[in-house]
Amino acid sequence: MVNASTLSAKLTGLVGFNNPYNPKYAILDAQNQASRSGLFITDNPFIKIESIKDSQDYADITDADFNDFLRKKIATSIVSVANAVFNAPDYIDRQVLYRFAKNKLSQTPTPVVNAQGNYVNTYDIPPGFNCYWITVNDKKNIAFKIERVFLEFNGTGTFTLYLYNTADVTNPIQTKQVNITSPNQEVLLDWVCDNTNGAYKGDFYLGYFKDECDPSLQPFNAQYRSGLILANIDQLVIYRYAFGKFTDKTKAFDLLGYTPYNYYNGVNPDITVYEDFTDLIIQNEKLFARAIQLDCQISLLSESVASIRSNRNERLSQAYTAQIMAQIEGETGEGNVKVKGLRPQFYGAIASIKKELDKLKEGYTSANQIRIETLS
């Protein structure tokens, strides 16, 4: 899996477009002209800024919007190439942290009564920051996503969920204010913890502060049969902790100032673990440049053929539709000039990337390291 938004942002400027000499069409901004790899989409003689602009669907497109259109085409090609290279299954595990039943009604009278007049099985929230301590396996390219949380509290009110990482224990990497209106409430998060946001590996802390909770909110007690048993999520280790002295959110909290506790804090996260190759691509971007160039060329030529525009350049291009398709798919045969199509070249570029990545992976294993032995 790859983080599409991060990847397209990081690889912006890897390949670009050449500004034409025609002053009417010399409208490309600096970002679209940048090319760290030295490769340009317009290196193909069939792809010209003039024909791209005159065959895209909106005749009155502004220069700014046209530049944005080109950026989106490259961004789409970046993600397309990444998905073509890493097309094997990347899912590792997905589980809700607490899988077993909880007895939310108390068998003996207690001071806590719910809206229905029933005695409920709850406890007071400990002071400070109540959280899960999440550690990630040191295997490369492992990421996880907190898809959602189930909040199980008696009472109603608001508080904020925080996600910290040891890379910066002063500023949370994610926050979400929630409003609890029912005893079992689902909140979608879609929080990605991968190796591209400066918080790779290290420890993660998911939780909330007691002083931000409405006084009426109390988590349900999970001490019923197997209710407190945490799921064993592959590649992750998760503990329940409270940082009782962490109350000032403007200051970093002491990572050793935790207290393990046996209670359920009312937050039940749904977590997916998967292989993430975003950073691997970013660190080896030059390997992907040629494939991105080819994919974008194919996309622009295909769009030119399918254009709904009716203008001089577009009508002229109709006579070359067969040549354009030959440029994309290739052409061989008796009586024809052999054309090595862009699509076969693209498949070749993808195969080449995979071979190079296999070499990189082999370099990480001790079995392929150089060994020196002394003969006696």
C-alpha cells in the first residue's frame, strides 16, 4: 500500500514538461517545468503543450487551471506507477482491540444510574492522560491505520482524542473532538501511522485527558469474563496506561511517568496493519521516473484521442489517431515501420523497477553481505 497524497506531493518535480517556444503556449509555471530526473513528458514528439491544451475538454481554461491540470496528470501517474510496482497483497491484520462481551449493568446497587434508571457497571476516569501505548515491530515498511474507535461511556459529553508519537511528545500528530451521545458510539478516524510524517517507528499514544471530559462521563467496566483481554494484533504491541502527571498539554510528558492499570478506558480502537512502501519509493524516486514519464505520456495521448473538443488542432489530430494509437500500443508487421509502443515500454520499466527493488531488499539481509574468513 502507498499513501497516495504523500507520495504525489513528495515526487512532485521528479518529471516535468518543457515550455514551448511558441509564446502563446509558453504558459507553464516553474513547478511544472521542474525535473529532478532530467526526464520530461514532452520528450515524446507526439506530446506538445499546444496539442494538450487544445485537446483538453474545456476551451476557455485559464493558464493557472491548465497548470493545475498538468500537475494532477503527473500526480495520477505517480500513484498509478506505485500501484503497478507494488501490486501484491499488503494486508497484514485488522482487529478491534476488545473483542469480548462487557457487562454494562451492575449486579449490586452503586451510585451510578443511567438514563433508564438502571444501575450501571462503571468507574471513575483516572487523572491525567489515559491512553494506549502502541509499539510497532522494527520490520521495515510496516504501517498501521486507526480506522475508527468505539466509545463506551455512561453519560453524555465531549472530549478530544489525541495521538502522540515519541518523535514529538509536545504536539499531537492527530486530534479529534468527539461528542458522546450514546453508550456505544462509533467515531471514524482514518488516522494513518506510516513512515512519511516524521513519526516513523517510535511509540504511539492514543488517548484522552480526564480534565477535558464532562464530569458525567464514566467508562464502562470491562471486568467481565474475558472482557479485558486485548486482541493480539500482528506487528503491534499494545498496553493500557495512565500518565497521571501529564495534565499540561503545552509541555512534553515524561515517558516514564506512566502507571499500568487494569481498567478499560472506554476507547476501543479498530486497527489495520499493512505493508506501506511510500517511504521506500520516496527514498528511491529516480527508479520510478521513467515509468512515471511513460504513464503520463500514455494518459495524455489517450485523452487527446478521446477529446470532445472541435477546433483546428483537434480536427488535425484526427488524421493521426492511428499513429497516436501506434505510439501507445506499438506496431509491427509486414509493410509497417516498427514502432515500439509506450505501453510495452511502460511494462518493461515496471519490471526493471521490481528487479532493482529486489536487489535493494537483498542488500538488507545478512545472507547477502560480504563475508571475510581467515584461512589457517
